[in-house]
Amino acid sequence: MSRSNGRPEPEVIVNYADGFSYSKGKMEEALRACGILDGKAPTKAVKDPAVAVLKRDDIDLIVHEFEVTRAQAERVLTENGGDVGKALSSLVSPPPS
């Protein structure tokens, strides 16, 4: 290991033509922070069975009829459990005061 400024240089895993490189120490540090090197398996997102599957036709109906964004239509459908009738009712009814 060579030294620069009194510190040892990290072991370089890969050098790229543009000058960037990945060092072993920094990679291990990042993987430990994520919990990968600690023997823990990375956690996967678990799908909540209570979350309704939204249909593309339902989203398109709300987007075109109410002239709202796709994200707003998806949010309204999600809040109403994927039920188009409830979603439409919540869009036309006045907000509670």
C-alpha cells in the first residue's frame, strides 16, 4: 500500500477510464450501513393485502371525467379501497367542514 498525505491508500477494486474508482473499504462501509454485511438479509417490501389493486380503466375514467391528474385519481381510488363508486362519490361530495 502506498501512502499519500500520511494515510494509506484504500484497496481499489475497479478503476474507470473517467477517473472514478470504487474502493473496498468504502464499499464495505456502505454495505454495513444497509445491513447487508451484518448477516442480515435485506428486507423486501411486503405487499399489504388491505391495499386494493387499482384498475387502469377506473383510473382513466376518473382522469377523463373529472380532469384531474393520474396521481390524484390513484390517490382517491386508494383512499376508497379501489371502489370506483365510493371514489366518484367522494369527488362530487363537498368536503366535511
